[in-house]
Amino acid sequence: MSEKPGLFRRLKKAIQSTLNDAVEAVSDPGQEVALMLDDLAENIRKSELDLKQSIVDQKMMEKKLEQLTRDEAAWQRRAEQAITIGDETLARAALQRKGELSQEKTATDEALVQQRKLVEDLRQGIGEAKTKLKALNLRRGTLMSQARASKQSGGTSTIPGDAGAGARMDAIETKIARLEALNEVSAEDMDGRIQEAQIDAQLNGLGAKNELDDALAALKAKMQAKQLEEGKK
């Protein structure tokens, strides 16, 4: 399975170390807190680039779907023209090509639904991450002071408000982990749909000849009815 756009994984990694880990890890834990927040901001920026690329991919899929719809209609017209001139072999070939385009159109449409959901999930995840980062940045100075004071006192739980700061960091990590899990489920679901589509395509291929015969017969009946109708005028 191809790696998903890295919003949730990067954000989770960026804040995996809690405030207490920062306090114990460096001589200036206040500066470590600042670096953690700056790193989170950078990862949000990178995730926005992922979102832009995902939107581009979505637009390309939409254009492909429009083109497939036009091509499908064009091959239908070719099949009708072939029946008009009495060339069943040509009509059969045209209907076969139309059927192939129809299958590709269905697969593209399903993939587009998943892509739109992915774009929406990314957009929502970035918005939530920005909101939480903004709230933490408003307390940047306080968090840095608390981290330094806690280091100097030799503990992390005796400083008023320190537990609250740690809880805020944990809340962000928990939220992002939940979003990441949802995104992974969506990706696995997409893989499952692709596999199902491949199996369906193989099964459809077994009955393709009969379906093509039926389509040809239906088209001939349609064209004959049209000719009779025109003859009455």
C-alpha cells in the first residue's frame, strides 16, 4: 500500500516527546519546548503541501472522468453508425471498446470518491492542528518558563500548571493518533475496493462475450425501430 500524505504521521512524530521528556532531555528545556512547537509548525506547513498535491490529483481525476464520459458516448455513436451501414463486426468492436471505457469510468468514479474524502480529511486535520498550535503558541512563554522552573526544582509535577501543559500536549497527540487511525482505515478500505474491483473485472470478463452479444442485439433492435419510425413519417 502506498504511503499516505504524511500529515498525521508527521504531526504525531513531531509531538511524540511530551513536555516532561523535553525537561529531562536538555539543559535548557524551555528552548526545547520552543523547538517542539516550531517543528510542529513546520510539519503543518509540509502537510499543506501534501493537501495541495492531493487537490491537484483530485482535479486530474475529475478531468479524466469527464473525458471517459465523452469517449463512452462517442463509441456508442460509432456502434450505431456501424449498424446503420450493416457492419456488425465493426459495431461489436465499438461496443466492446465502450464497455472497457465504462468499466474504467466506474473505477475512476469510485477512486474519485475516496480522493475527495482524503482531501477533506487532510483539510480538517490541518485546520485542527493549526488551532491547537495557535493555542499552544499563546502559552509559549509560560510553557518555556514552567519547563525551566521544573528542571531547576528537579521535578515535573510540583510546578503549578505544569500538569495542565503536559495534558495539552497529550491531548494533541491523542487527537492526531485518532485521525491517523481513521485515515489508515480509509486507506485500507480503498485497497479493499481496488482488490474487489479487480476480481469483479475478472469475473465480468468471463461473461463479456454474452454481454457483448446482448448489447449488439439490443443496439440492432434499437436501430431497426428507429428506421421503422422514420419510414412511417
